[in-house]
Amino acid sequence: MINYTGLMGEKVLVLGLAKSGYEAAKLLHRLGAEVTVNDGKDLSQDVHAKDLETLGIHVVSGSHPIALLDESPIIVKNPGIPYTVPLLQEAKTRGLTILTEVELSYLISEAPIIGITGTNGKTTVTSLLGDMFNKSREVGHLAGNIGYVASKVAQDVRADEYLITELSSFQLLGIEHYRPHIAIVTNIYEAHLDYHETLENYQEAKKRIFKNQTESDYLIFNYQQRHLIDTSQIKSKILYFSTQQAVDGIYVDNDYIVYNHIRLIHLDDIVLPGTHNLENILAATLAAILAGVSVGAIIQSLTTFSGIEHRLQYIGNNKTNKYYNDSKATNTLATQFALNSFDQPIVWLCGGLDRGNDFDDLIPYMNNVRVMITFGETQDKFIKLGESQGKLVIRAIDVTDAVTKVQEIVEPNDVILLSPACASWDQYDTFEQRGEMFVSAFKAHLPSH
């Protein structure tokens, strides 16, 4: 960690404890800031709050007193807290600086940063990049929205290594100087409008990833969405990825991935399934090349990396049928990608939390669906959807029951796909828990040896 002194003696209010708030508070204290932590929940029995108090950090919990703003602190907020809460509204009125924890990672990092954002694919790109680094002599550390607090990871990354950071739109709204050496935007579709209010606001949040880049930096962008950026306003070198045509960057030609007129690998040799994942593969490959990862390591990764947990994850086969866990598909767009990833007949496990939307936008992607097995609050909606398309639809109690129902109707060469298109909170605490129940049920039905 560099000897950063920019926050020495500054008053800083950390809003929202959680994992990132806890690590940010400790780091800020180490950097010599006067730190106060505030959370709307009662933290009187919280072990992390007690730990901070032993360091001399003031913890205020149970409410958000406006008086916390009286000394005009810099605010470091949890990304999930909306700017519409009264304390932040007042802070904006007073012109106070409001940051998210990833800004701290940039301020202290000795290492160059690869920043990855996008509506879909950013976790896959981040994980794949990490795997490419792991298979090479280069060192890359995963951080950010993928589950590792960026400001904590950044403290131990050396100057000759890379900080590979997944960035949400919520995190990017709270940056000021943050500047990745390599920025990746996988795609930008409509999402999180309950937070950002308009599509334009959401797009602008995503595009903040390259706002501080200079001529020595790189922006990797989806060529099919190039209309979303004003290239005359971008200082960094723009490189594109495309599955459809030759571009300045990386692309697919005659079923080969091509970079700098050189064929790198045939598509048949890549393990990760799905057309949408091909875009993720191109983006990760280009970033790895720019970061100095050897082509040999990249190819080794592409021929072995089978995906991340709960995101179109191949979990195994039951003699004639492959099973895929896509529990992280909590919206229809992610499920569209999943349904579009297979040419074989699909037994589709779907359903979950009812957010009031219908699922008609999935109809164009249902051609290969042979059977639907549905569960959760949206069960009746999926039954109506399936019957409107002439599909066999079966009711299940939950994911475990759905896998049991699969055994009764499955045919050779069917793909069994859990891609709920809904959040999990009607029946499960997290999408991870839902996916783990699917994997457990799959294993329970494997033939005994």
C-alpha cells in the first residue's frame, strides 16, 4: 500500500456498515482520517461494530441523524444505499463529497487496475480474467462486486501486479478520481431503474468507468453498442470486441477468435457455453493480452474454464443429460441468454419472486424448450406462458422437487437448465442457496455406483 496521505486528518462518515463499510472504516482509520460509521440498523451487539469501536472509531446506529453532517465530512457510502435517503439528500444540498469504497482502492493501489462493468457478463469476464492470470506468470487479484472488498485487496497488491475489479453501476456513481488502466464495458441494457430512475442515468453511471482515463489507458467496448459512446469525448484508446465482424480489437472470423490478424483458438475448443459468453470471452482475452498475459495461458484457460458458480454453470451429467445451474439469472434478459445457449431440447426450471412483471419477452427464446417445470410465486405466470406456446408445463414445490419431476419426463439428449428469470427471495435467502439446492438435488439423483 502506498503512503497515501490525502485523507490524513479528514473527517469521514462511513454510511452503512456491511462488509465494505467495515473494511473501508478500518482503512480510513489507518490513513489517519477521523472516522464515524453510521448504520440505520441497531449495531449495539454487532461484532464488527464493536471491533471498530476498540480502534477508537465512533459508531452511530439505529438511525441517520442529520447532525452527522455538521462537520462537513467526506461520505463513503455503501453502494446499495440510494441517494434518495434524507441524509444523502441533505449531504448533496450541502455540496458534500459522496464516494463509494472502490474510490479508496484506487487512491491506495500501487498496481494498475482492470475495471469491468456491464449489465450482464461482468462477473464472468472478471472470473475468466482471474483464471487467465492464474495460468500465467502474471499476478492478478480479483476485487469489487465479485465479492472481495476492493479497498482491502488493494492494500496488498504490488506495483507489478494487477487489481481486477468488477464494478456495479452503484459503485461507479460514487467515484471521483478512479481510473482503471484497462476499462471493460461488456454491454449496457435496461436495468436497476428502481435505483437510477431512467435508462439514461443508468447508462451514464456505467460510462463513468472511463471518465478519468488518459491517452495511456484502454477502453474495451462492445462494438454492437458503439452508438452509446461519444468517441470524441474519450481520451483512452478504444478497442472493440465483436462476434459478427472484423474490428479494431478482437473478433470472430470463420469460427476462430482473431486478434491482430492472428487466429488464437477455434470456437469448438472453448469450454464455456453460450453465444453471449463468446462476447465475454473476447473481452477477457483482449484485456489479458493488453495486461501481458501469454497467449498460451489464455488458451489453456479457454480450454478448461467452465464458468462461475450459478451462472450457466455446467454441474455434470446423468449419463445422457447435461445439467446447468443458472440460478443467478434473476431477470428475463439473463434467461434469454441461457435459453439461447443450447441447440438441444431444454427442460427449463423456472420461477421465483413475483415482482409484478410478465414474461412475454422470453417467448422468442423458447423454441428449444420441450418441458417447463415451474415453482415459486410466479408459477401461475409461467404456466400461462408455457401453455400459450404449446409447451408441457409441470408444477413443482421448489427447486428440489423440480429436479425430482425432471426424472419422470426427461428424454435422452435433453439439457436440464435451471434459469429462474426471477429473484430467489420467495423461497430462498439468496440465489446461491437456490443454486446449491439444485446441485444437491442433481447429485441425489445420480445413479449409485
